[in-house]
Amino acid sequence: MRMRERIIAMRVNNKPGVLSRVTGVFGRLGYNIESLCVAETISPEISRITSITNADSDFIEKVKKQLNRLVDVLDVTELVPGQSAQREMILIGIDLDQKDRTEIVRSIGMFDCKIISMRSDYCIVQIAGSREEVETVINFLRPFSIDKIARTGVLALRYKDSVS
Amino acid sequence: MEKTGAEILLQALRKEGVEVIFGYPGANSLPIHDSLDESPIRHYLVRHEQAAAHAADGYARATGKVGVCMGTSGPGATNLVTGIATAYMDSTPLVVLTGQVTTELLGSDAFQETDIIGITMPITKHSYLVSDPSEVKATVKQAFEIARSGRPGPVLIDLPRNVMAAKFEQSDDEDAAVTVPVKQPVESKKEKKQLQQIANYMNMSERPVILIGGGVKLSQACEELAGLIEKGNIPFVSTMMGIGSVYASNGFNLGFIGTHGNELANRIVHDSDFILTMGARFSDRSTSIVKEFAPLATIAQIDIDPSSISKVIKADISLVCDIHEALTKLTPLVERKERREWLNRIEKERNFLGRDRPMKECGPAGAFIRDVQMAMPEGTIAITDVGLNQIWTVRSWETKTPRGMITPGGLGTMGFGLPAAMGVKVGMPDHGVIVFSGDGGFFMNIQELATISYYNLPVKIVVFNNGHLGMIRQIQDLFYGARFNDIELGNKVDIVTVARGFGIQADRVSVEDSGSGIEKMCTADGPFLLEVLVDPDTYVFPIIPPGRSNIDMIGGRQG
């Protein structure tokens, strides 16, 4: 079966221990979570979790059924490219010398990134976009001396009129 | 009026109909025990918390009510774990209460602190940490609803000592408007169509079989299922957990399937062209090699738990539904059929395998169990431990009622039998209660003889003693080149004297010459232990070797 990235999103009760129950399901089924995003929704008692797992298509059925067994999980959906908006944000800290500085500033404009902080020897760049856009920028910045990187993982919302 | 958290807890338990708690106190559960004497709830003090969980499990399986057990924090809670896992695997509704260190000490590695919620997460349906007495009432209500709804299972409530001791103003009448977050199976719009489809398959099939799992008795659908079987003239098999769901002395009952199952059941399932599965999850013990399970059959599966559908075997048609509800709608759609050809073929197979075969397969142990059943009162509930004793019992005891046979089929927990039998007796005092155990499992919870003796629970205890771990010995014999490593228990312990030391009458017989012992046991007042000496070379046949299919058995008539 073909392995690819699968996005699973769910709404859960915003309570202690719930995330641990959710991630436990992935682990017990033998799947690794590639990225995970958790935050409160419009109603503070409900959180939204968005996860990416590299898996075959069996995974979706299995994980959905097991997650749905959890009392604190309100609903689970798979988000498919083309039927959902997907974005990721990354912060990258880069060590700079004078030459890098000019090149980075120039390319930031090209890539639609933002410089969050700039010192003579260090800068933090924000990149937001689709997975591909973000990967392109990372690849471009790779030759520079990347110090640290923090990624949100993919966030996704289904287009309203699409049927799952 | 102000009440303590513990008082609110006990009232809430009463409201859920709790009459009995099996438990063991400790410092952090003391506020609850302190209030128990004012409550009509009876507390049975076991000798090890594992036994409390098994006893509550046995109680629940026999009565159909939710079982309740309790331990203190730390080791008290961790000792419950095996019992919780056993209940989880066999879908027994339990509410497990654990004491916990005070809320201010939580997470500080305090004395007798463990993260029991973390530890039990994969083996509970849900769990709660109660951090304020105002939450107690709603939590209990939710816990019971979750434990018994859908596919039942254990729910744990962790109760910090200070929360139980704290006072809180809670009016009696105000019945907390609690929303219970129970997951109802989504009403399928296609349900009607799916049922019609299942009925069509059944009506068109030439060689149908119904496969009964433990879910049928859990949804109290046994009578309805018997109705369907009679109407459609449909032969049936069961899983080990489904034994007793439908009692039929007629030819429809083919036995139970799987590794240690009946040859007839395994062969007929293999030949069938349609299997209607109800409340069964196709465990590896039932199917053996999955790809060779029922290769000719279309499989329909009805289960209340969506995660059980197509988990192991892809169902061709499935329906997420309570079995009882499904049957009331399905039976009218199923046509009356004679199925003479199919039933004749089954009878031929039965004759070929030998009609008295099931009687012979378990050797002298099987004959002994049948003699015991004759001597025990009608309606006696049999409990098994795990190992050869379990297979001998489920094959030889004629289970006539849905809750007449209690066995830890899913987890296979050695040590289950004795404490579970205590729970059964407490819940069903007017029924005969007998537990069949081996010497291995018996020693695992032998301390409960003290509980049985203290409360004078008239449980009959059979200990098959072959001085070995018999089933493991059989596996070593057949599949490990007869290298008998680490399985000899020996015969240095005089079990009869030990039992008497606990204050329990006891006797010893050999399995071939057991008449006098059976009579003594069955006529004795109060608890009685009968040690039954068995040759260690007495095994269970047929058996499906690992990695083989259900018809590829050792010791079978064919193949």
C-alpha cells in the first residue's frame, strides 16, 4: 500500500490528559506522528488537533475508529489536499556573516518571508505557506548556517462546500 | 447540608444501584472507608487488590450489573491493573475507584503515588481524576453510563484523599443536570438497506452459519438470536466468549471455533458460504491464520463497536448496531428455510468425526467435569481459570444459560478463576458456583482462600493438579521439541492441608477415581476445595498449531 502523508484533524475536549490519550492511539497502532498542532478553538472548552502521519490508507480507517472510541474526542476527519486549505509556519534562526546578510534580505522579498529579528550576526526568519512553499524556502536557506528551526506542522481546514 | 466528597461518592454509587464493593484500604482511600459504615453498600475485603478487580469482574459477568472495586493509591492501584485489563479485553462493565495522594502532592513522587490514569489509559474506556468534591456526583454518573453503554468496559475514577475529605454543600434533590458524553453509534441511514442485504444473503445462501461472540449476551439478545436460528434453521458456532448465549441440545450448535475449539465447528465454518457474525471481534484465537479463515464465505458483521468491524477480517457487509436492536429488525426479514441439504451434510460430518467425540477429547478431565455438573444443582455457574483447565471446562461443561460460564477469554489471565468465583457467589448467592482451576493459576491468587473462608462464601473449588503448567507443557511438547523448560511446579505443596489451614474443607482424588470426592464437595455446606490429580501428559486435542489454519489441526479426525 502506498505510503503518503495523511492529515487527521479532530476536535477534542480541552482538558488535561486528552492529548496524551490521542497520541497514545497513534503509538499503539504503531504510527509515528510527523507533526502535531494543538490549540483552543472559538469555544475555549474545545481544542482542535491537526496531525500528520506518514502511512498507508489502512491507517485512516484504523485511527479514526480508535480515536472515536475516546470519550474526549468529539469528531475526527481526514483532510485531503485539494479539498482543504493547508498552511504551515516556520521560524528559522540563522547565524550570519556580512555576505549572508545582504543575500538573505534580498531573498526574503523573493520568497514572501518575514524577518522577525535581525542582528549583525543572527536573524530569525518567519516563513508561512503551503508545505511545498515552506520546503522550497528551507531548501534555499540550507546552505546558510541554520542554527535552529521551529515548525508548527501543517494546519488544515476543509473548504466549506467540499464533501469528504 | 454539607457533605464530604466521600459521602457524596457513596451516595452517588448507591444511586447507580451499587450494593457491593470489593476492595482493600490504604491511607489515601481512608476517607471513603471511613464513610462506608454509614452506607448500605457492603465492602468485601479481599487479600490482594488484583482479586478485588477479578471479583468485581466475576460479579458483573454473572449479574449483568456494573462491578465496582477499589484500591488505595500507588501499589493498591497498580495491583488492580491486571484485573482492569482482563475486564477491558472481555468488555466487562467495571467502575474502578482508586485512592490518590492529595491534590497538592500530585506529581511530586509522594509516598504511594503513581500516575494510575496514565498507567491504565490503554486498558480503560475512560478515566477521571476528581480534583474537587463538586465534581464527584457528575463524575460517578458519567462513569457508570460509559462503563455500561455501547461496548461495555472498565472506567477508572482517581480520588485524591483531600477531595474525599473536603466538605461541600450539595443539595440532595438537585440531580445534577449531567450530560453524559456517551458515544451512541451514529444512526446509519443505510441501516434498513444493510439489514435487508444481510437477510438477502442469509436467504440465498446454501451453507450459512451464525457466529456468536460475547457481544450477544452483553446486549441481552440471546432469546432473539435463538428465535432467528429457529426461524431460519441456521446452524451456529460461537467464540469462547459466546459460549452459552444460545442453548441448543438440537443439532444447530456446532461448538466453538478456534485454536482450542471443536473440530466440527472449525470445519463447518471453513465450508460455509455465508457467516453472520454478531458481537465477535475475530480474535486470533478464533480465526487462526486469517487469510485461510472461511475462504468460501461472504462475511456479514454486526457489532456495536465500530472499531471491531473489519478490524481483522474484512466484512463484506457490516452494520454498527446494538445486536438486540439489529435482531428484532433482522429476524422478520429472514425466510423460513429447511436447509435440509446443509443440515444433512453437517450431520454426516458430525457422524464422521464421531458423535461421542466431544466427550472423549478432554479425556478423564472432561468426564470428571461432566460428573461434577451432574452432582451440582441446576443453574450452577462455572468459572474457569486459564490453561488446560479452561479448555477442558468450556468443552465439557454444558453451558445452558448466557451467564452460566465465566472465563477470561481475551486476556487469558491466570489467577482469574478463584477471585472471580468469589464475586460470582456474592452476586448470585442462590446459585451453585464452581471454579475449575489448574495448580498454576490457583497459586497465583491462593491468598483469596482467606477471603472465601472469612466470609464463608460457599464456592466449590476444583484444582486440577498435574504438577506442571499443563498447557505450556503441551506447547513445549508439540512445538519446542519436548524441551520441558521452567514449567514444573512439583508436588511438594500439600494443597489439601493448605486449604484446611485457611479453614476450608478439602479433599484429594485422582481424576479417574473421583466419585467420592465429587459427592463430598457437592454436598458440603460452605466452601470446599477438591484437589484432582491429573497426569501431566493429559493434554487438549485437537489443537491448531501456531501459523496454521483452523482446519489444520493436530489430533483432529481428518487432515
